[in-house]
Amino acid sequence: MDEDFSYDTAMTEAFYIPAGLAVEFYATTLHYCACHVQEGGYCHATFLPRGTNCPLDEGFTPSREEDFLLAAKNKWMLVHEDGGFDGNLPVKLKGENLRIERPDWRADR
């Protein structure tokens, strides 16, 4: 991550996780939840520390630059310009907006 809290997408890795497989991420891992790769959507379970994704405290005022990335408690949002957000979060993901397509995978193989 750069000093201005931007992140080059060339430093990321996108991968497909087939249904029924569990993955654990360290709390220090920059990550994003599942994304839609096929018709019918997706389903996932995420286990987070208590209070995560709860609204910020009433009267919360950002005091550091990274505070402007907080969308909720323990939820920092790094937004790409192609992400479709409403503009209330600064664009901090720089480079190609990665896409992933479902590989030719079947559970019965």
C-alpha cells in the first residue's frame, strides 16, 4: 500500500473458489468478499470480529487519512473507479480492474 493508502491492482491475485471449499484469510490480508461469476449469483459465509460492519459511532470524525476509507467499523473500503460506487469514497485502487470468469469445473470430476 502506498503512503496515500492507494493500492496497485497489479499486486493482487484473483482466484476462483469452487462450491464446498473453505478458505481462511489472515486478519492482516487485504481481501474482498466473493463476486458474481455465473448466473444465479453466489453464496458465502464470512466470520468477522464482533462489531465489524456496524455503523461508525455517532459523531465520528476522521482524524487520519486512512480514516476516510472507513465505511463502517473495521471496514476500510478501497474503491476502483470502475466499481460503481456513488463517489462518497476516494478512489484508491489503481490499475486494471480485475475480472474473474468461472473455469470449466464440475463437482462430479
